[in-house]
Amino acid sequence: MIASRIVSAAAIAIAMTGAATAADLPDIVFEEPVPLPEPSRFDWSGFYFGGHAGVLAGSVDPNIDGQKSIYENAFTGGVHAGVATMITPMFVLGLEGDIDATTYDETRSYGGEAINARIDWTGSARGRIGIAFDQFPFMHSVQPYLTGGIAFARMRAQTPGYTDAANHTGYTVGGGVEAAITSKFVVRAEYLFTEYSNELYALGPALGNVDMNARTNVVRGGVSYYF
């Protein structure tokens, strides 16, 4: 009888102690998880300016029957500027202009008469369309693109005792890829094919007026700064 009373008292004491301990515990609150911020996308919209350099494979054709063109690989380099806008989160439209100097300077003999051809400078005004991809390692965004438009060139031709120059127009098409390495700087690799119009060059009595045109293939790399 006494033992049962002792057991009951002990049980009541343990229960009261447990209740007091539970009352002392802080309430557990389950909070909603905080969503991680989405990675920021590079904004291809805006004005940009930059420089580029590369290799020009050029063919100047005097259009003399049975004779080959004047070929040379040369250095080319210059500056570009443009404006772009993102019409969707992926598609980018833009306009770009560039101007380049070249080292194209080559001579070929035609029927005993040597013609020296030079391409002093080239330029273009082009439209662009690209697709932007994000989340690349070490890059903010990558944009492959196509481009095309109007081309310009200043050329000179020379034979012994005679020199003439002309401005050529034409078309250019190509494409490339750009990568945004910071929030402001973009690097690029680009290819352009260009065909220029025929223009007459007065090269003396032996050759007379020579109708010359040109084609170029340019591979170049560059860097741009977005404002």
C-alpha cells in the first residue's frame, strides 16, 4: 500500500517536471524558404564602340581576258560602333558600322605590263540579328549572329608612270559570335565576305582603261565596350 503510494507520487512528480520542462522550451516556428535570386541577364541593348583586327584574303580583278586576278593575304584592322536592342529575352537586333585600314599591296604582270593594286581602306554599314544565351562558365552571355549590308572601299592601281584611284561600293555578308565577359566588355570573332563593284582605272596607253573589281574574305577578332 505504501509502495504504491510512493510510485504514484513519483509518477506525478515526473509528469509535473516534464510539463514544466516542456513549457520552458521555445516554440518551433517553420518559416517559408527564401527563394534564391535569379541570375542577372546580360543586357545586349544599348550603344557600343570597339576595335578589331584580323586577316584579309583579297582578290583584285582587272578583268583582262585570259588573265588571273591579283591575290594577296593582308592585315586589316580598325574600329566599329553600333546600337542593339533585345526584342525578346533571346533575340537581338542591331545596326553596326566599321572602317578598316589594310596592308593589301600586290603586283602582277599582264602582257608585260605590271599592275600594282592596293586596298587603302574598307568600311561597311550592316544590320545584325543574333540569339543570346546565358549561364555560360566565365561569361555573362554568348550571342551568335548573322550580319549583312553595304560595303565601301578605296582602291589604287598603278603601272609605270600612271596611277589612278577609285571608290568602290558593294555588299557584305557574314556572321560571328560575341561573348560578354563582364557587364561592359564583349569579345567577338567574325567572318565577312565582301564583293565590290567594277570601276574604271586609267593606266596608260599600253593597258588603257582597266575595269577593276575586288572580293575579300576577312576573319577578325575584336572587343567592344557597352555604354
